[in-house]
Amino acid sequence: MSSICLHNGTVMTGFASMEHCAVLVEGGTVADVFSQKRFEKKRFDSDVRIIDVQGAYIAPGFIDTHIHGFGGYGTDDASADSMMEMSRLLSQYGVTAFNPTLYPGESGNMLEAVAQVASAMGREPGSRIMGLHLEGPFLSPDRLGVQKAETLKPVDIDFMERLWQASGGRIVNMTVAPEIKGMRELALYCIKKGIILQAGHTDAQYEHMVEGMQAGILHATHLFNAMSKLDHRNPNAVGAVLIHTEMSCEIIADGYHVHPDLFKLLLRDKPIDKIVLVTDALKPTEQSQGPFFANGEEVVFRDGVFHRKTDNVIAGSSLTMIRGIKNLLSVGFGLEDAVKTSGFNPAQVMRYARKGAIIPGRDADLTVFDREFKVLAVMVGGVIKKNVF
């Protein structure tokens, strides 16, 4: 693997930014970060590829921990080949790692989908699959969103073990409703397996959320969406996430799922380290030709989101991570903080120790974008997947 030096850029390390800097990549990892002045004085070996990024931003590669599909491919295809295509396409949009997110389904179908999606890991042509995100089946029937009631289940540790075995131990995160009977037993199981539990699709009252936190449920799925709302007599799920600073949360920054002014509340009440940008993107995102389908149902694109055709319920997002970063700036985030929510924060929450920061020794997962938020270059593990320079 050849060495590469990106220079003449603003390096967003993941927690700070440095103008007029360079990043040296060797053997798939970040070898050094240094000033443009040092770059101009430095002597490189003849096999080092030099790339002038022309003043663009060099950021940690985007990590999308909640995404169902992209470009006409999705987890509902239950196909390793589909995951490979998702990987290839996502890398062109600056995503260097993702957690393919599966809907619940009939037991046999869900086990097959889990096995197929997991089998793509290690063979990706672009963005790396870090592990699976299961959005169910242990969810509240009162906060379905577009989940199907018939696919939900009461807590079943035996079935959870079958899911774990089908994935080859590759389940990273799981959305659950903390109020469901048997949740503590499930939480203890997941702790032993290293699975991050997220509160979502939940009708939990405040006390349920606190009990869930005590059992290790410290992350929330798409805050404000598909969860019990803040009330003056019971803070419920939304209130618990806002009140307890130790809880982290996903946010869909497409301008439709969450009112823009609620981001002001989020910035005021939540430490920036606890906010994780996700797309929750559906299979037809960036797909050019319809008809469009997601989770086995036809959806239509209207007002910036996908709606289920049968009843007009919002089915999911068409967001990309780079657009999400741009949108966060429009609602009051600084660029450093917006970039942090897309790389450093998800890496911290998901315990991806080698991801999310541009510092020596970390994986060379890099995304270069300009002031108009156009992705110009992408590197995954030191290998260039896109380069317009």
C-alpha cells in the first residue's frame, strides 16, 4: 500500500480544526499531521503520492450508524450483494463506515436477512460495514412509525441468541423500547455481547427511561421521532434524553423529521459530544428512477422525505451525511461541531477506537469536501475511493 500525503487543506481532526495543514497516510493509518510550512520543507520518498486539496476541508470519514439503504439497495433486500453496492455508493458520498440497519420481520426472514447482511463484512468495495443495527423487534406497538405491528415481538432471549448467532457476532447496536417486559434481562444479555442499546420506537414514561439507563440503555434512536413526547406531568422519553446529559442521541438533520428550532434546544441542553448525526436513509435515497420501495412497501418522495404510499405516513429520510452537516450549520452548529457529530461522536458511542479522528495511529478514513459541501475525495483505510483532484 503506497503512502499518500494530502496537503494545503484545513484539517478537521475530529475535535479541532487546523488551517494550512497536511495529513500523511502510511500503511492504511494516519502517520502524521503537520503544517503546510513543514510540508514545503519536508522531503518525501519517490513513492509518496502528493495530493493538493486546494484549500478544502479534510475531515474524518463520515460514520452513519443508522441507515437502511441507499441508491436502490437496502437491508430489506436480504442480500450480501446489495450491501456491497451500498458500500460502493456510500463511499462516493463521504461515508467511510456504516451500520446497515435492519427492520424486524418474520422470524425466519429476519434471521436470513441478518446472516446475509453480516456476510458482506470484510468484502466491501467502499465504505466499511462496522456491524449491524437492529431496529427491533422489541419495540412498542404504540410508536410504530412505519414499522409493521405483526413483526414486533415480546422480549425473547432465545430469539436474540439466534439473531446473534446468525450475525456471526456482528450486531453492534439495537433499538429497543425500554418499557417492554423483560427489557432488563435483554439489556444484561446485550451488555455481555457488547451490543449498544438505544431507546427508540418507545412509549416509555420517564421512570421507564431511568430504569433503562440503569440497565445500560444510554443512547437514543432518532430523538423526537417515534417516542413519547415531553409532558409537564411526565418528561417521558424525549424529556429523559434532554434531562440526562449522560445519554447520547441520534438526530436526523434533514429539516423535516425535526423542526429546525428544536436544534437550539438540543444545543443548549445536550453536550455536543452526545449528539450523533444519522441519515435513517431508505433504499431509494439518491435513486434516480422509481417506483420506490422500502421495507417491502411502495413509498413516494414528497416534501423532502419518503411517505408510505398507502397512508402517507413518513417512511424515512432521503438525507446524506454531507447534507446533514450542511443543514446543521443552518440551525446554529459551528462547522467543527457539525463535523464532530458525523465522525468522532459516532465512533465514541459505538466504541470504534480506531475511527473518527485524524490523529497518528488512527485508521486513514478521510473525507475531503469544499466550502459548498461537495465531496471531492474519500479514503477508506488508506485506499482512495474517490478523487476529483
